[in-house]
Amino acid sequence: MLATVAVQIPYPLVSGAARSALAVVTVLLFFVASTAHALATRGPLWTAGFLAVTVGGGLAVETVGVHTGVPFGRYAYAGSLGPRLCGVAVVVPLAWAMMAYPTYVLVRRHRRAPVRAAVLGGLVLATWDLFLDPQMVTAGHWHWLGGGPALNGIPLTNFLGWLVVGTVMTAILLALPDPTDGPRHGRRSDRGDERIPLTLLAWTYLSSVLANLAFFGEPGVAVTGGVAMGVVLAVALRPWRAERRADDPGRWGWR
């Protein structure tokens, strides 16, 4: 986790090939952190399903997107993110996986309302892309083709595509049998294991706001992404806060 955070710190301070390399390394480290946590806490079977859904599904939907414009709109990848497969930078499906995992960990507290949980997951991913897409387009990693309504230079169809794909992806992950649903994992000490992916998710949000405000000169992106993703995260965190109060009522003045 620390390596994932540390490698992002110099990102706004470099440019060109160095920045592109840091972008790829960041995704790789984040992906490894998410996969390693899934493997350690949920086992190889769940992790295999997770990778099939996120990496396999991410590659499939990006391939369709590049060649047909569905569901995101028409776009094309440059060569700055490394090798491509079916027209898609190989690192991109790993990026789907790296963020889908902490998103899943966050929203699974809503799993008794599966539709709400899935939509929340889709919203987390879609609002994260309000930061990601402007940053990557400005860096020249991909570009959009055609016109239409846009937000911060990114077609609105892209947000809708992310919402649909993210919701479906989250719904499938929620349907996988999760070993942490067993009674042993109901203890507070075991729930603390989830702090790693949640910390990475929080860091992604906060660093995205800060970078756009202080380094990228994109206050519109900072405000749009900051407000949208902040509201979604606040809603998704409600059962976590309620659970914390139940664990320690005295701390919250309930005694």
C-alpha cells in the first residue's frame, strides 16, 4: 500500500515520459495491492473470479468501446501507456481491477440491498473517472473522437458508460460467494483488515482533488469530481459509520 501511495507523490512534479511511466507503475502497484489483499482475505477462488470479472470484463468492454464507440463514446488509445491488446492499452483492464476491488469492499456493506449496492459501486467508479479521464486526455494517453455534450472536455456518454459498466461489474462481484461473510469475520478485529483497500480509495479521492487544484490547474475537475465522488462516498460509508457506533457506543455518547 505504501509503495502505491509513494509512487504517486512525484507524479505532478514530472512530465513527458517520466509521468507516463509513473502512471503505469501506479496502476501496476495498485493492482498488485488490491489483488494481494483479495487473495489474503478472500482466498484464491474468489480472487480468480474477481480477476475474471474485472480484468477480463474490463478488457472486453474496452475492446468493444474502442472499435464501436459503445458504451463510452468513440475514442482511441495512444502508445504512451505501453503495449496494446485489441487496440486497448494492457494496463487499462488492470486499472479497472485496481479500483473495482476497494469499491467492492466499500459497498458490500449495502449487500442486503443488492441493487443499491451495485449502483453505488457504479457511481464510485463513474465519479472517479471524472478525475481520471481529463487527466489522461490532457497527458495524451487517449483522445476522444466526435462531439456531443461534454463535461470538462469529456463526453457525457463516457460517464453513462462508466456508470453502466461499473454497476454491472459490481453486481457480479457482489454475487460471488465471499468467504469473509462467515461468522469468524464478523469480529471487529477482522473487519479492520478492510482498512487497506479503503485507505487506497480515500487516498485516490483526496489526492485527485489536491492534484487538480494545486498542480494541474484544473479547478473545474477538482470541484466536479470532488463534489460528485465525495457525495457518493459519504452515502456508501453510512453503514460503516453505523457499525462503528454499534461497536463502541460509549465513544459516541450513547451510554
